[in-house]
Amino acid sequence: MRLLATIKKQYCPQKFKLETIVVDNGSTDSSVEVAREWGAHVIPLGANVGVSKAFNLGIKASHGEFIAVVNNDIELADDWLTTLMSKLEDNNIWFATGKTLACADRNLIDGVGDAMCCGGTTWRLGHGKSDGPWFEIERKIYFPSATATIFRRAFFERVGLFEERFFAYLEDVDLGLRALIEKLPGVYVPLAKAYHHGSATTGTWSHQMIEWMTCNQILLLAKFYSLSMLMHFARAITTAQVLWAVMAISRGRGIAWFRGLMRGIGLFGSMRASSTTLRSDGNGVSSALVATENQIAQVQQVTNWDTYWKWYFRFRGTTPECLP
């Protein structure tokens, strides 16, 4: 396993003990045997129980003060661990994530954290763009990427674990919104590099990806948007969701989109009822969404506009000045 090989190369300060836990989420190959041969503590699940639940099982089984959550299709640069851990010496930083590049072309950004627009759709910030100066800026963030991030254990004690009702996709965005409400910032560190093979489990634009993404976008609205936010961002929400539907249908994924929509609508009420304490007009979510939406616009402007975001901002109503 490429990931385990790169973990073996990480330097861990003597005051910490490096513990490698592999949660096998129902694989059908030799992953369990290979992980054990590499000396990892393996938790074999026998079936796919969902990304969030698998993450949570690994976190619960760990013992350290710091917990690295890393996807199985990642390769880590040799200094990834030490670079991020140096930032976590600041007690005001609750998690640290680095620059993730595409493994096939290491000049292409896979993601530098997540961003969410006011309409409820998200973007792995910088995904598909050529690496450049904008991505070299270290900055405070609230949205950790579950692709490869180091957390303080106390972070999960404060905000809770990954939302298990999100079977896959956007579970890290949900976590980031809770970090924002609790005011627990992290840091993006461009010097810490990882390389992502990408969509190794479900595939890009797969039926499963579209269904889960569609459902979870609706559930984010249910969980974190107050009534006044739903009204204030109504145009943005309509624009974002209609454009997402158009993208899915144009790729032959209309049925998957419809299934995700129906599932999201079906779960909307129960999700909203169980998360009342997270919704408040004073919790900072509204202003943070405006800020991350502006980040999306900035990255699009300094690179090239993706079709989805170009039309989102044009239909949005409050179009950023940087739009062409």
C-alpha cells in the first residue's frame, strides 16, 4: 500500500509514539493482510459502513494527543508530519492541513481545503487548477479536508466526531461548520504536501458520488441554515442546486441526482429537528459562507473560471466585482 510506505518515512518526535490504524471498510482485495504485514493495527469491518463511521472507529481506537486522518489513496511527502506538527505547537491551532496535489500531475492542485458557497454547494478549493502563488499563502481555515489532516484529540472532544448520517462526501464540510461555530480554527500549510490518486473507491462522477453529494448538500442546509439564512440566501440556494442538477443530468446521472434529492428531502425534517442548537443567526456561519464564497471567486479569477462557478456567480445576484 503506497500510503503505508509513505507513513513509514515520516519522522515522529520522540515525545510522541506513531500509531498506525487502518480501518478496512469492507475491501475485497488483500488490504487487510498487507496492512498487517506493514505493522498497522487493522480494524476489519467486513462491509462498507460509510466513510464517517470508519473515520470515527479509527479515532476512537487511537490513543494519542494528535490524530491524523488520511485517505487510503494518498501519498505523503516525507516531511508532511513534521511540517504540520510544527504548526500545532500553537495551542490556538486545532488542526492543520497541507497542499494536496494530483498524483498523476504534481503541478495540479487536488485541493487546499474546502470552501462552501452561500447556496450550499462546495468545492475542494483549487481542484484541477495549476499550482501557483495563490496556493502558497498560509492562512487560517475552518474547513479541514478529510483527505489528509492532523487534528488535536481535543478538537473532536469539542465539536464531536464525523457525522455518520453522511455516508460519504461532505462529512468534512459538516465538521468544519461545527468547528466554525465553536470557533476552533485550523491552518492551511502549503509546505506540507500530499499527493492524491483521487476517487479510488467510487470513481469520478459515479452514480454513488452524485447521489450522496446531492443528499448531503440538502442535509447541510437542514442542519446549519437558520430560517432567516434560508430566506436571505434563497436565490443563491436555488441557483446552486439547479446548476448542480444540470451538471449531474448532463453527465447521464439524472437518476442518481433524483435519488439523492428525494433522500435529502426525506431526511430534511429529522436532521433539522436534531440539530436545533447549531442554528443561530449569531453563530458566524452566514458571514463565514460569504467569506469562503469570495475565496472561490478569487481562485476562479486568478486561474480560469469553471463553468459551474461562472454561472453560479452570474445568476447569484450579488456578483463579485472580479467576475469577467
